[in-house]
Amino acid sequence: MQVVVGAGPVGTAIARQLVGQGQKVRIVTRSGSGPEHPLIEKVSADAAKGLVEITQGASVIYNCVNPPYTKWPELWPPISAAMIAAAKANDAVLAITGNVYGYGPQPDGRMTEHTPLAATGVKGRVRIKMWQDALDSGIRTIEVRGCDYVGAGASGIFSAVIGPAIAKGRTAYVPGDPDAPHTWTYIGDMATALVRLARDERAWGRAWHVPSAPAESVRQLAARHAQLAGVPEVKIRKLPHWVMRTAGLAVPMARELAEMDYQFYGPYLLDATETARTFGLEPTDLDVAIREEADYSSSPTPPRRGSPAALPAATAVTPPK
């Protein structure tokens, strides 16, 4: 039996892959939500409490939780500690859904599996400590790091900015350089990497990157979406850097976004060469992810979006006239 904590896009994708392989899965969420399947058991619980008992008998525990973006420093430490304790008590592998916040800004925007964890921002430091605590605990663990997510249910630049602009026929104001090359990680590829590496002892005790499609700018991503979805191409304008900084004085979410805005004002490139070579993983064509996202967005009653490690839901900021 394997336990998935969190039923956002990544957690759901992992659960579906596992049951597709005939594995029994227990999904733990606060609301008791998750996909329906005879091999899936859904449990309602607080991720920071009672995990040792809830995960009893698990061979792998997948950390797919993501607390509210503005409350990481308060909420992540007890959740992470509970995951580690559960893995230790059950002699299970802890597979962590990671991100690249811990690296901080890079001179050329490129990040490899060996880039030092040198972030100085609040959220970067939170992620660094989570990973170091897992390593220091002595459990078998991996962290799989992806860049901004694309795919059904992904919270990111598309759901926050591009999608709403398309739906309303308006200009999309992008918080960053719309022409900077950027890596986009398909949710399905993140799930595949976590499932594959969790059971491979060569992966344990290290962090790995998700093989992702070649980098494309926000403008290229939006144009590709328009072509695949058969909708007019949205106009894109750069939101001045000062707008989010100013909004952050009064809006907590804007303040959190401003801390991480370096990700979108220059090249942001995830290099997963070593992961791909070691485990034989290849990225899914970006068209697959974009079609999924387009279908999801056009659904009359799409399921609730998760909150993966990507640009959070849109913050109300009025663009300059």
C-alpha cells in the first residue's frame, strides 16, 4: 500500500498512475477528497497530525501537500515533521514533491541537480530546511523538483493570467518578461518521476529534476495554447516590476509573488539531464499538457484546482493605463 498526502493535480496524477499499476492507494486530505477508484481509500485528516497511524503499512509516502502560499513559514514545518516521523515509523520511503525555490536567483537562470541551495528568501529557506531535515532524519527519501506546472488543474501563469484574459477577450498583463525563456513542467511528468524514483534505490538520498520540454517564453506558450484550443491569440503586455512591489505593501499575496518574481523577469531554465540519463525518463510533448489545460479550463464545472509549487492564483492588481 502506498500513501499520497494531498489530492491536488500532482497527488491525483500519482494516485491514478499507481492504481493503473494495480497498487492500493490511500489518499489523505483535510476534506477527504480525491479520485474515485476501487483501489483508492480516501481519508480525511490534518497532514500535521496522526500520520504515523494513518500511514501504517505504507511502503511509500508521497508528500503532495501545499499549504496556503502566504503561510508557508508557519504551516510547512509541522507538516514536514509529520511526514518524516511517519516515514521513519513505517520504514517507508518519503517521496517529496519539490520545487526550485531553494536555489534562489541564478546568474544565467539555469539550474541543475547540483546547483547549490542558496536561496535567501522566506519560501526558499523553508524548502531548504524541509529537505535538510528529511536528509538528517536518516529515512530513505527523495525530492523531485519541477518548474512551473502546466496541465489539467495546474495553478500557474496560465490559470492566473493567460486563461482569464482569453476568456474575457482582454490583454494579459504578465508579471515578468513575456519573452524570457522559461521551463514548464508537465504535471504528468512530475507524477511519473516521483513514482519511478521512489522505488529505485539509486535515487534515495538525493534531489532530482523532472525532465521537462524545451523552454518556451510566456508569449510562445500563450500562442501555442491559442492554436491548439482554436481561440484568438491573446495580446500580452509586460506588467512593470514596480506594480507587484507596490501592491505588496497592502496585499499579502502580491507581497509573496514579488519575492519570487525573479523567476519571470529573466531566463528560468531547469536542466534535468542527469535525471533523464540515469532513469531513462523523457518529457511529454508540451502540446499534451496544453491541450489538457485547455480542456480543463473550458469545462463547464472543472474540479477544484490544486496549489502546486508554481505561480499562485491571480492577485488582483490593476495594470497601468
